[in-house]
Amino acid sequence: MATRADELIDRHRLRRKLTFWRVVALAVIALAVAWAGSRLYQDEYGSLAANHIAKVKIAGTITQDDDLVDQLEKLRDSPAVKGLILEINSPGGTTAGGEQLYEEVRRVAAEKPVVAEITGLGASAAYMVAAAADHIVARQTSIVGSIGVLVEFPNVTGLMDKVGVKLEAIKSSPLKAEPSPFTPTTDEARAMVQKLISDSYDWFVGLVADRRGLPRDQVLKLADGSIFTGRQAVANKLVDEVGGEREAVVWLAKKGVDPNLKVIEWKSPSGRSFLFSKALARLVGLPEGTAGFFERIGADRIFLDGLLSVWHP
């Protein structure tokens, strides 16, 4: 019996030792995973990494984007970020979306030097965002400008007449829910929308004049919806110089940023534009793999609502 009892005691001790070492092993694995995640976060976002120049890409159609604003706030507060390069390749988008990004970039510029690099396209609301930077560079053949505002709405009254559909509406006042795609646009509705556009356009022109240090009458001559090459934009003082990332880093160096610092792209975790395109693909009954196609042809712009500052080729 004594031998049997000793065996039971030994097994119990062995189990306790195994349990202890299992707990230790799990703790070591958890610490290793946490360390690896921390290193990955450092490399990808730079918040905990060594001093660097942050790069944020603004591409595709611009709408209000809280994730991107949050990203700009984080890099503004990060002591490791010594300067910011905004890489812009966008036709614009909603005026409110451009205004939101403009204001956030100005907050960053109040604490760190910011340079905008227009690659392929920086038009309308995208140029509005670029104007928030302290310096703008663009490629010689980049497309820049299209300063202006518009409202677009369909008119399907002809189609309704052919189909035999008539819309009845009881409204509190004649301008309620106007303009409507289901009724002819009245002169009063056109005048109302024109006032809306004119006021936003006046604000946009004033913004460009203030940020570019140009007389208002000179900006008005450029703000007729025209687009310019990068070289033309430099001549018109909408852009400071022809170039790309190299020239952007050189300018940052003039502002006291070490030109040997690594340029690290801060990526937005949302992927909002791609998710929108996936939803659009599902809506029309196509595979989600075609989502990128919608972005390339600019189909997401069809569904923009409200005041727009966007260039349509």
C-alpha cells in the first residue's frame, strides 16, 4: 500500500510541475506575440519607431473620412514624426470631405512642416487639400486645378412620361425637396441652388487666395474650372515647384527636418474606398473581385451626394 501511495504522490507532483511549466510556456508565448505585434506596429505606423518622415496617401474620391482624420491626429501627436508628405492622386469629391481634410492638415502644419506631392491628379477638392500644405510639388504632367463647385442631379421626367408614371407630392413650401429628379426644375429652385454653389465657390476661392498668397482677382481667372499641367500650375503659382518625393524631402530639410530620415507610409486601416467598391459590386450582381475595377473607372463618384468639387474627364 505504501508503494501505491508514493506513486500517487509522485504523479500528483508531476502534474503540478507540468501545469506550472505549461503556464510559463503560455506566458512566454503571449509576451512574444505582444512583442512581435509591437514591432510590427512600429514598422507600419511609426508611432513607436525612431524619428521619421510620415507619408499619407490621399487617393480616389474624397468624402468625409473619420479614420483618415484620426490618423492625421495620431501622427500630429507623435514625437517620432518630424514632417509630413501628403501624396495626392485624386479627382476630388465632396466639398465637405475636402474641407474636413483641409482643416486637419492645417492642424498638423501648425506643429510640423507639411508638403503636398501631387502625383497623377490633384483637382477640385484634392487641390483644396493640397493647398493646406506649406509647399506643393507636382510632376510636369500632373493634372492640377479644376477649382470650383457643382451640384449634379438627374432629370428622369422624360423617362417617367414614357413609362406612364406620375409623382404626386404635397409640400410645406415650393422649394422643399427641390431640385427633384422627378419634376422639371423651376427657376426658383435653380436660383436657390446657384446661391448655394456661389457661396461655397466664394469660400473656395478665398481659401486658395489666402493659402497661395495671390490676389483674389488673379485666383478668379484661374478658378473657372480649368485644369493645368504641373508646369502650367507652377507658372500660375498654384504649385511651388516641379518634382516628387525627392524634392519634397529637400524642402523639408530646409525646414529643419533631417533629409536622411526614413519616409514611412502611414496606412489607414479602414480601406473605406475599397469596401465601398465591394458593396457596389455586390449591388450590381458582380463578383467582389471586380471592386478595383469600379475604383479605376471612377464609378463611385456617381453616388456622391451634396455639393461636389470633383473633376470628371
